[in-house]
Amino acid sequence: MATVLVPTPLRRLTGGQSKLTVEAGSVGSVLHALDAQYPGIVAKLLDEDGNVKRFINIFLNDHEIRTLQGLDTPVGESDKVSIVPAMAGGQG
């Protein structure tokens, strides 16, 4: 099963869990499997067209999925999926 690292802002949807395991064949199916267990996650990550929101980065191991096959990127049993919200701000 793949391990999913959940960022702090989404942990309220996962009962506070920071690591989850999911059996799925692609990054997209990982997200939908998570949403089946923890409703509301997909709405936070994907836009109305089913694409990853522009301020969300999703990594498979150490590679951002936009540089791979996007949501169709295959996921193996020992892979790690990291969800990383983009950060903005600071002093100008």
C-alpha cells in the first residue's frame, strides 16, 4: 500500500492523521480512495474539471506529478505520495 503524507490543513478531515495508507494504481485513484474514506479531501485538492488546483503540489516520492503523468502517474505499493499546499506571503 502507498503511504500518503497529509499536510496539517487537511488533517481535520482525516481525524488528525498525518500518514495514511491507500491501495491504488495511480495518484488520481489514491486521492479518490482517500475521499471515499475521508469525504471532502478531493474538493480541497482538485478543481471543477478534475485537475490538481494550481496552489496544490502533489509529489510521488521526490517528483512533482506535473512533471510525470499528472493524476495518471502510476503508484506502487512502496511509494510515498506527499500533498503540499503552496505557501505565499512574507514581507515585501
